[in-house]
Amino acid sequence: MEKPKSKPPQTDSPVYVKYFGLAFQMCTIIGLGSYLGYRLHLRSNMEFPLYLLLGCFISTAIAFYQLFKSISPNKKK
């Protein structure tokens, strides 16, 4: 009878996988915020694209907040 082969221990995923996920998350947040701002701009019938600019800036701020929150070291005591 053959001896069953043991599986190698699971290792953590490579570091680039984490950063790829963060980049995808940032692009999604900024894209959705810009799209919502664009849709609001179309509904408002304003000459100046105020809602588009607000959507871009606010979503970029949210994306960078998420980025800094996820890469900062955890300080658990």
C-alpha cells in the first residue's frame, strides 16, 4: 500500500496580489464617484460641471483614505 503524500504547507500569497487588489479597489471607487458626478451633472443642466468635479475629488479622497488605512501597520496591544 502506498503512503499518501502530504500536502505542502499553505503559504501567504505574494505581496503583489495585495497591491493589485488595492489598485483595483482605488480605480473602482474613483470610477464610480466620477460616474455618479457625471450623471448628476447631466441632470442638473448646469454649464459648469460642479457635480462631476465634486464626484472626482470626493471619490479620490475616499480611495486614498482606504489605501492609507489598509497599508498602515496595525497597532494592536
